[in-house]
Amino acid sequence: MKTSKQIAFSRRSFLKTSTLASGGMLIGFNLFNACKQDVVPPIDISELNFNDFNAFIKISDEGKVTIFSPNPEIGQGVKTSMPMIIAEELDVPWENVFVQQGVLDTKNYQRQVAGGSQSIRLGWEPLRQTGATAKQMLVNAAATKWGIDASECTAKLGVITNAKGETLGYGDVVKEAAVLEVPEGVKLKDPKDFTIIGKNTSNVDLDNIVTGKPLYGLDYKEDGMLYASVLRAPAFGQVLESFDASAAKAMPGVIDVITIGEKAREYLEKDKSNWTLRINRNDKIVVIANSTWAAIKGKNAVKTVWNTESELEDTEFHDKALVNLLEGNKFNTLRSDGNVKKAFAEADKILERTYESPFLAHNCMEPMNFFANVTEEKVHLVGPIQTPAATATIVSDLLDRNIEDVHVEMTRMGGGFGRRLYGDFACEAAEISNAIQKPVKMVSTREDDMSTGVYRPPTKYRIAASIKDGKITGYQLKEACVNGNSWGQISDFFPAGAVENYQFDVANYKSNITTGAWRAPYTNFLASAEQSFFDELAEVMGVDRIQLHLDLLQKVKGTTDERIQYNPERLEGVIKLVVDKSNWGNTKEGVYQGFSVYYCHNTHVAEVADIIMDNGVPIVKRVTCAVDCGIVVNPLGALNQIKGGVIDGIGHAMYSELTFNNGIPQSNNFDSYQLIRMGQTPNVDVHFVESNESPTGLGEPTLPPVGAAVANAIYAATGKRLTKQPYMNNMNVKEKIIG
């Protein structure tokens, strides 16, 4: 395993040849001040002489600093927050920092993945070490120039000062510093001395986003590039028999029509577990054209005949399959404490409920797309991908190329939510370019994404608790899911450890419909189910729902069970904070509240939803959110992630579902698949637990609890327990969709 020193400071030739003119920008340049006469235009950094320092850092002679952000930017803000961490320890003014997206570089960067809310958590120490070590090397170079010991020097805001008051800028010594021996055991800053971390910092791409500058995969172009649109089977379970492309080939702009899929099938014969290539793994028809529009029009003109290879499933079929699993006994037990069967046999009372969720699409604002140029020298891939390293590996195997031949550049992504973990669209682009031996851009339509994509699987949870002498003595959760199940660590979340007799069982139905990770996998609905159950359980027991949680957490404090994933003190902390900040139990008449608390992705979150009823329709007015995520690197970015997760969670719990009929998704655009509208979004009031603990994830943890908070608030208002999502479909009310 590489050390953080090796990862941070081994140098790569791509850094020496990369151009800065195409990606640099001066942070703090304000678009809305651009018309003022006294505004100084942003620096053209292409005119500055930048010197390589390491894989993360370049420093110009003028002291300006370019920091490369290694991880994919999916809207979670890592392109801003990761460089902030380096800049903090490097001790340079943030206004002197330029940020560029790094390319795939497995020799210098760790875990170039956007997923699991882990980028900042896992990058925290290595990035700090990178900045602090670079700073020490600059100080050492200055000390050598002065002929003194490095201990006689200090560095601050990009300037090194000696005991005599003499100064050297970082740019004055960067060339000498870059060739020095890398020091070990450098001192990191005390959090109380942070000047960048913890300060609101605007997204480094903000000006380019609002002015429409090229950032996203769809923006990427190269001279001579062609465009491709892929026609896939309309139903899961169908395969291509024949097609007639004569009408498509006669259309203006259409260059050729080909098929792909053979290489993916050959690969799957060797590795049947490869889920990326299983996605639409059968033959696909590809229309090659000189524009996206011509390719799409040509695809629509192709006449096809499809054969049924396996069962064409529908929603009713899935529903029955999952019910049968819950009623059966073919479970895999992820965790078993005590004796659940005995606890239930001796109980005074047993509460059992079943909770249900549907298929969901990812619905990224930017449809799937990727650029590929396959030549004898290399495979050049550019586009929006959450897993560049894994995708490069699959492409190299798919095309029988050395992994060193595959060069991946990452663009900013217009949403991912787990969909872009699967590089099937990048593989398609590579296979198409390999077939036509030209650079090509594969572009999907919204309909392609929704009808031939990857989905959150439908899940049913059956939860039961035994009560004896007014105490919870047993707890059993059974999960039935399409294709996949929760993994072991999830079974170690609350209430594991808090109930003596506890069991977590899973079972799944294997479907030909492709499913995969969707924002906060499994916990996105599990939290809704469990926290709805606990709300009802408290009522059945005749105890306060908040106190029930606090009492259970008392049993976990001081535990020696290393399997427990959550921290009971931190979970207790967010509960008490949200109760205080939400004015729990003291709202004005007509406002109803629901409580929920959950731990996932290493972060503890508690939420209270305030709703009102308008002609029988629940309106979520406010969500109070208490978060313990350790040190908050960029509060502004953190707020965006927290609020986005809450709103996303409300929208999908309340409104969204994807149904199937004969293997065909019944929604392929937003006219038939409802997402939350602007007028339905509540105010989200966020409160952080003050902490000096290392930061944890924020892209996902606030989504899972909100479904239960809303359901519990609706119960408080109506007396109706909602156990099936989307809630609005199960309330027998019609709500006008706000455009």
C-alpha cells in the first residue's frame, strides 16, 4: 500500500504538459460586478509561469497557486473543498488559488471515486499532509537560501519570514523546494488556527456555471468528432433479432448505422459478475452522425424486431415476488444477537408492520454521455463518471488494451446520485470509437436514461418488535429486495446494540431489470421504514418518542461491541439539538411535527418535519436538521448538500415511482414521472454540532431520515400511518402539480 507521502509527492509527466489556460479561474471574480468600470479583470493565468511542485500543486513565480482536485465533481463540492484543505495547510491566501480538475492518476491519487460520501472523510488526512509537507519544503528551501536553520523561519499567507524580518515568497523558492527530500512527520495546524477551512467559500466553478462555460460532459468537443445515439431493447428481457436502417441512413447528417455488444458479451463470459457490462448487455444499434440531433432522428427511424429472451416482468409481478420472500424462510442473516424467537414467544405484545418502496430512476439533469477516441496509441476517454479507475479497467479489458493505454479525463457532472458509478455509457462510447476508428461522442436522451437505465430496486421491510413489561425485548427486520440486499454494516446501525435480542435478515429476487446504487443505497428507504416503525412503537408502548430513542442509546454507551457503527453520544447530541432548534412540541395550531433520527455514511443526523394540511393535502413547510459531521470544511457547500438531500428525500418519498409493464418502464420523461417542484420545497433549517472530529460525509446522510419525519408528521395531522411510498399515491388525495 502506498504511503500518503508517496501518493502526494510522486510526480507525473501529465502535470508537466497540462495546459492551464483552459481550466483556470480566479476565485472571487464576481460576474455581477463585471459591468462596473473599476473592476479589475481576472488574471489570465496562461501568462503566468507555473512550476510543478507535486501531483496536487503548481506554484507560479508570482506566488499564485494551482491546486488539482483529484476526485470527480458531481455537485457535492469536492472540487472546492478538497483544494481548501490543501490550501489551509499550505498556508496560502485563498484568493491566490486556482483550481483544476485532475485526471485519472492511480499512481498519485487515492480513491478517485465520487460515491458513498467518502471523498472528504478519506481525503482529510492525506490532503492536509500534502499541503503541510509542501509548506515545509518551501520553508526548507528558503532556509537553505539564507543559510540558516528552517526552525528560524515561519510561513504564512504564501510568504516565508526569517528572524531578521527578511521575506521570500513561495514563488521565489518553488523550483528549489520541488527537488528537496520530502520531510516526514510534518506538523499539522490546530483547528483553532484554520483560516480557510470553516469559512463560507463559493463554488470554484460558479461563474462558469452561471455563464454557460464548458464544464460538463455534454460540453466536450474535439475537431472531427462524430456523434452517436444508441438504440437499446425497449423492454428488459428482450434481445435484437433484426433491424432495417435504410430510412435512417438516407437521413441528412447520418453517416452510418452499426451494432455493438459482442465484445461486452465476450467479456461477460469471463466475468459474469461485472454489473457495468450487464447493463443493456445485448446487441445495440448505433446511429453515427455529424450532430446529436441527426443521430437521434436517425435512431428514431430505425425499424426493429425484438425477441423475448427472458420473462417480461411488471410491477404486480415484483410485488408478489417480494411478498413471497417475506412469507418464506430463505433469508441470509446479517446479524443475530440473543434469541429473537424466545423474546417474541414471551412477549406481552408484538408490533409488526410492512413498509414498501418502488423502483426509482436516477434522473440526472445531464443525460448519460461520453467521448471516446480509440487509436493505436491510446484510448482517450472524457466525460462525467463517478468511477474513472474502474471504468478505465473495464474498457482496457473490453478492448484488450493495456491499462496504461487508457487515459481518462473527468468533466463536471450534471448529477449522478449513483447512476454514474456504472460506466456502461463510457464503455459504449469506447466500443463505438473502436468500431469506427474515429473520435465519437455518445449522447443519450432523457428517454434513453429513464427507460434503459439503472434503477433503485423496490424493497419491502417487515419489522417486528416484542414488548415485555413495558420494555422492547426483541427486534427483527426482514428485507426483501430486487437483485441486491443491504450489506453487513447496515445491520450494525441503530437499533443494533440497543435491543438485546436483535436480528436482521435479507432475501432477494433476481430480476433482469438492471438495478444499482441510488443516493444513500438501501438506507434511503430503510431509515424511513425503521423510524416510522419506532414512532408507532413509542405510541403503542405509551412512551415519549424522543425519550424512547434516548433510553435505547443509554444501553449502547460504553459498549465493547466493535461491530456497532454509530456513536450513541453523537446520535444523542443531534437528537437533543434538533428538539431544541425545532421548537418540538410547541408549534402553533395547525402545524404538525414528525421526528426522525439516523446514522449512515459516518454521519449522525436528526430531523423534524413541520407540515400543515391544505384541503386534505399535506404541505411540508419546514424541516429542521441537526447534523454531526465533524469539522465542516466549507459551511456554504455543506448547507447546499444538506438541504439538497432533504429536499430530494421529500420529493421521492412523497411523489416519485417507476412502474413496469411487460418489462417496459411506464415513465420515460418528467411529464409522467413526478419530481418535487419548486413550490413544494420547504424551508430547511440546518444546525451543526460543533466538533473538532475529522469530517465525515454529507452528500447522502440527510436524505434517509426525512421520509420518516414527513410520514410521522402526516400521522400527527391525519391519524393515518403511511407505510408505502410514494406517500401521495396512498393518501387518496389529488395535488395540483406546480410547474
